[in-house]
Amino acid sequence: MRDPNQRQPVRRVVIVGGGTAGWMAAAGIAKVLGKRLDIKLIESEEIGTVGVGEATIPTLINFHNVLEINEQEFMAETQATFKLGISFESWRNVKEDYIHSFGTTGVDHWTAGFQHFWHKGVQRGLAGDYGDYCLELKASLENRFAHLPNNGMNYAYHLDAGRYAKYLRKLSEPRGVQRIEGKIVSVKQHDNGDVRAVTLASGEDIAGDLFIDCSGFRALLIGEAMNEPLTDWSQWLFCDRAIAVQTESVGDAVPLTRSMAHQAGWQWRIPLQHRVGNGIVFSSRYLDEEQALQQLLANVQGRTLVTPRVIKFKPCQRHQTWKGNVVALGLASGFLEPIESTSIHLIQRSVIRLMQMFPSDGIQQADIDEYNAQCNSEIEHIRDFIILHYHANHRTDAQFWIDAREMSIPASLQHRIDLFRETGRVFRVPNELFAENSWIQVMLGQGIMPKSHHQTADLMGDEELKAFLGNIKGRIDRTVVQLPTHEAYVRRYCGRADDGIKAA
């Protein structure tokens, strides 16, 4: 515990590491609090970043609004495309696919969600697929996109992570962030364990009042210096390896991240303007690295642009992501595989949370405790959502999937599954990332069908229910057919800034 009598105002912020996490922290803090702070970011050109978190979710738009980012400029500089959801292929069973879209589905009643009316429609033979009533899902299937009035289309981005960090640097330095090139060779600590300074290979000490650890899996400050332990979730999440590779574009970019399940994990495909990001996520208990590499290369499209890179990880979270005067962001704080594109979101949320609780007048234990409680609650709900994809499968072709289906799962997730299966109800936990429709889409996609629906739906007769469902579907179909193709819209909206660059 911290001594409340030894509070020192925080004026010097030192960010250890660049990449997406470091420059998101720098950009956010500089924009909101930069006039009052001395902000330094230390990174080395010699040290690479993981840089494969290239698919995002719609919350990034809110972060960009805080930073007053021009969307067209950002997309051109990061060679970004739009994203309407994730296509989960062969996750429920081999060759059985579904889409987790970013949209809302249907129209809710205050007593019951749309899924109850849809469920009755299915029972009465009056309803189509659940996705027929979601604009974003239908647009993604037709490879169409456009900005609509009143934010009528929910979307995120596919982006080049390396270019994104450079873009944020360009925003941050004019706002007072000082970038220091150098490798950190040691960490100096106060008697209470707080970090006093980091020492560079040049011999220079960089002192600070608050340190933000963005040093990746190494976790130089929170892990090596402060010895903060990790909570291991590998009993539920078996995958512990990824191999990433970039390929040239050979077709139009689609507004979907593809997640293609294989015998021991899954493969991603992320289309940018200038290239495609690919990777395979797998469990080393069920598949060795050489087999995984061959499987990845056999299932990419276009010429490879870089040497495939192996990334070893453990699904985990620090017990405390804020300890003493160190706040860990990104990979230094823990890791969840990118199946639902949450990596950048978790960085963003932590940056915003830190700005909301920024210890200008001195670090207080109460702030640390609240920050950590919020971080832990958020990531545990995301963890459960990811486990759901693996556990609720019907595959019998590989031991990996059989073991995932038969494993014991967290009680919090079991309750959600039981509630939906028995009643069709889904309740969102306060401040939870994934809303009700996300849980519904994935549970239905994975084959969990409710046994019943809310009695409000029974107040509609067949003709009224048929008209209700038909009007929603018809309105969506009429909108989708008027949308331009995604590729055409991207070219017109944010262009290919440099067609000649094929690798980041």
C-alpha cells in the first residue's frame, strides 16, 4: 500500500516503448493534459514491435474524436479500410459459418430484445436468418459500404499498425511529446519499489513521476522491475502461438475480418488498401510450429512480402496493471488472442481510464485500486466472450475442439449461456465492452438456440409479426442495394496514398 503522506505531484510522465500502445498513450495524454506535463517517450529503432493488431472495433472512433483526428487523413496514412464485423468460418462446425457484425439487429421492445420476436417468427415459419435484420451484416455480405446519415452504419477499421504508430507520433510531437531514441539497460527504483528512473545504453538517466510501461511482452517495468505476477488463463484458452505474415493484395478489400477455424486454432485475414495481413493462431499442444507455418502459407492469397514471424504468448492478465507509479499498457499488461480484435481497444480504454483518474496531485492507492478493479472486470468479460467461441462448438474432427467443448468454463460464462438457452435473455454488465447483440450473434452462430421467448412476443398475431419482421428486412435490403462497393468507396474517400508501397 502507498503512504498517503508521501504524495508528490505528477508532472513528469515517461512512456517506455513506442508501437501502438506507446503512441496511443502519448497522443491521448498530450491532447488532454499535455500543457501541464513533461511527456517523454523512449523507444529504440533496434527493437521491433509485435504490430499485428490491425483489426479494430468501433470504439476506436471515440478515441479518434478525442484526438480530433481527421478520418480521411488517418485512413490514407495508415492505408486503412472499413470493417463491419468478423466472419467466423467453420467455428461452429466444419463449413458452418456466421458473422459477428457491429450493428444492431431488428428493433427491441422495452420489455424484450428483438431476438424474442425473431424466435417466435422462427417457430411460426415467419422469420429468416437472424442476420437478415441487421444492416451491417447484410452490407458486409454484399461487400458494400458508405457513411450514412445520423451515424446509421456502425463500423471500425483495418489498419497498418506500424503506420498507425507513426501517424500518432506525428500528432503527438507538436503537442509536446519528446521522443528519445535509446535502449533501456537498467531500472532504478525508490526504497518503496516505485520506479525513479530508467537508464539508457548511453548512460543517461530518464527520471519521472509516473511511468507507462509499453515495452511489450518483456514488461520491463511492471514485470521485470516490479515483479507483478500474471493470472494464467490457458486452462480455458489453449492457443499459445501465432505466426504472422503479410501478402500482396490480389482482389478487392472486403469490409470483414476473416477468422477461419482450423484443427488446432484459427487463421486471420485482414485486407488493407496496400496489402493483406495474415496469421495463424494455434496451440502448441496440438500443432507444432512447422506444421502451423505450412498450413498458414498454404492458405494465403498472393505473394508473401515478409518473412513469417512466430509470436509466443500466454493468455493472461497482470494481477495489477497499475502498481506504484507504473501503469502497464498493451502486451505488458497481459494478452488475449485477437479473435475479437480487442487488443487496441484495451489500450484505448486504459489510456482513457488513466486520463480520467490522472494523479495530478499525487498517486493515491484508492485510484490505483479503482483503476485495477475496472481493468480486471473489463478484461474478464472479454475473456469469457472469447472462451464462448471455443467452448460452444460442435466439431468432432479434431481433439483440440473436442477438448474445448468438454472443458469446465468460468461460472460467469456458464450463467450467460444457461440464461440465453433457457429464456433467450441477455443482460449487459455495466461498462462491459460487448453489448447484448454481440453475445446473441455469437451464441446463435455457435448453435445455442433459446428454448423459449418473452411473452411480449406472443401479443403479436402471425400477420402482425410477419409484417413487423418483413418491414425491418425490407428496409435493410433497400438500403444495402443503394450502397457502393466497399472498394469503390474506400478509393474515393481516402484513396491509395502510395500504391507503390506494398509492405509496411
